[in-house]
Amino acid sequence: MRWEMTEEQAAKIPSQLLHCKRDGLLPAEKPVIIGVDYNRGSGIKKVTYEKEKHLFNDSDEKGKKNEYRGTSITQEQYPETITEHEKKCLTKRDLVAGINREVNNLNPKDFTSKKDILAFAEGPGYISNTEKKRRAVALTKKVNQFLQDNHNKGLTEWKINKKNNKKNGFGEAIPKLERFRITSSEIACL
């Protein structure tokens, strides 16, 4: 596959890849990570790379250029050890996913006050303040979204009633958006 290069692209080619410029090819792309499989039990991850390589026909005659034959794209997998940072990130990801699953199974109508949200944040057994905060934030987002949706419905109904009652002279108050705000100090006091 031949590419037409602009002068700007050609100027960016490093000196060790000038053979690609001469043949009108873009330089081979650097290896790209396309997948990582973690095995926490063994502490090994399998990293899958995709590599690109230009292939040329070899010429035995002196002074004759090698001809471009094609580009091969290969996938290679290498085992690597999982770093401590990655272990912490995986643990955090699992914790957040668990909290989100738990919050998704709750009915936002059941949480009518800050006290209800803080009771959920406290959770079962010992929980760190950071986890309490994550639990409170996740539930507060869901409850506030529910309250926002209800406010939008109420506002739509108010607008319809306002049009209908304009002739009669009746006036209703504009629906007020109520939502919960929980501070870090409230969570720390649990």
C-alpha cells in the first residue's frame, strides 16, 4: 500500500527511517498496546502489542533498490509483572464498580433526607472515610438526578397550568429545585 506524503510529513521522518521516505512510504508505526489481561493471583499481566513492519524484496544485484512488498501487522503478547500502582488502581476500580452496582440497585425515592444518604454512606462494618465519601457521592448523584428529573416534570406542568390559568388570573409559584449537598466534614463525623 503506497501513501502520498506531504512535505510536512516527510520533514518529520527521523534519519534512520529515510529509506521509507525514499520509497514514498510512511514510517512504520510504533508498537501499540491493544489489550492487557490481569491475573492477580499470579501477579502477571499479559500485554498484547500490535506492531507494523514494512516488507521489502531483497535484491542480490549491486546498486538495485529493494522493492516494497507490503506491510505486515502482527500481534505479540508478552508477560509482565503487575506493579503495585496497578494493583492499587485495580482495587480502586473494583471498589468503585461495587459501589455503583449497589447504588444502581437502590430506589432514589427511598432517600428523602441527608440523614438517609449518610446512613447509606456509613455502610456495613468498618469503612474508611474515603469509601464513605465515594458511597455518599455516588448516591447523592443518583438522588439529585432523580430530583432534577422530577423538577423538570413539575416545571413543564407549571408552564402548562400558567398558560391555562392566564385567563382566570390565578398564579402558582414556580416549582423550586431541591437537591442534597453533603460536605466532607459531614462524612468525617460519621
